[in-house]
Amino acid sequence: MMKKYISYLRVSTKRQEKSGLGLEVQRAIIKHFTSIDNAELVQEFLEAESGKDIENRPTLKQAIEYCKNYDYILVVAKLDRLSRDVEHIFNIIKQLGEGNFKSCDLPSSDSLTVSIFAGLAQREREIISIRTKLALQAKKERGEPLGKSQNFTAEGRRAGIAKIKEKARNNTNTIRAKSLVIRCKKENMTLQQIADELNKNGFSTAQGNKFLPMSVKRMCEV
């Protein structure tokens, strides 16, 4: 009797799902694999989720249930499309039952082979995470902007500045320092003289630094 396969394809983002990036390659690999194995591909399940998000996989759960109900075989183009977590992979295989899982990149889907490739997939996920953190740190050290893209718009910047000013206005230390600044200005003191007076009286900026003429000027603008 001809074997019946259910394919599971996964991309990391909705954008990749819409563009087809990586999907056609996965489909081609699975189609080639099923033809060599003389099997019928019954249905395809497609999901757009991160490889590290092992809890939020509703489509994968549907595919597993479908296989269990009809005694079909779940097939993936590459083991990391199923998951990059060793424990998660073996839990899925256990749910499917012996012989009901195939990965096209494995010469054999026995427990030893799967454990080796699952370990490599998990290590790759860890390396990706390390590379991402190092890249963000390097950007930070170069002074490049980090964060959400909407924060870089004119509206986002205005909202950010308003929030900083509001925080500064409500800061007790700032209120007391500003009172001193007002008195100094009435005496026609320069920005440098006011900064010296603030420092002498034990005041510091919100960042814990000594006052400079420019930081005094910013305080007057808040």
C-alpha cells in the first residue's frame, strides 16, 4: 500500500510567507523525497512562526493530530523546520509514533540520527542568538539607533522628547535645582556660573553627572 505523507512547512515571518521565500525550496525538497519514496503527498500545513517559539505552533499541532487520526506520516524538508529544540523534536516524534516521521535531510530517521541532527539544530539556534546579541552590541557601541522603527519617525521622536521632559519636570531633584537656577538667573549669572553653583550645592543631572553650561540651558528649556 502506498504511504501517505503530510508535509509541514515553516517560515520565520509573515513577510517570508507572503513572499514565498524559502517555501518553494521546502516544497521542492519534499516533492522530490516523496517521489523517491513512492509516497503520496496528501496535504500541506504551512506556518509562519519563529523557530525558538515552540509553544505557539497551532498549525503544527493540527498536522500532528491529522497524522495521528489517519495514520499518515509527517514529513519536513529539514529538521530545523520542525523545531530547533531537541526536547521538542523528540516530544513530537513520540506523539506521532514509531515510523510516522520523516525529515528529508536525514539519511535515516532512527533515534540516534535524529538526536545528532536535533542537537546541531539547537546549537545553531543558540549561535544565531549569540550573533544577534553581539551585532546589537556592536551597533550600540557605534552609536547607531536601536529599537522599533516607529520610534525613529518625527512623531516618535517628539513623543520621546515629551516623555523625557515630563519625567524631568516631575523629578524632585530637578525641581529643587531649577529653583536655584531661577534665583541665579535673577542675579544675571552666566550659564557657567549657574553650573558651578549647582555643582557646589551637590546637585547632579538626571544621568548623575556634573552640570555643564549646556545641561543648565537644557534644564531651563524643560
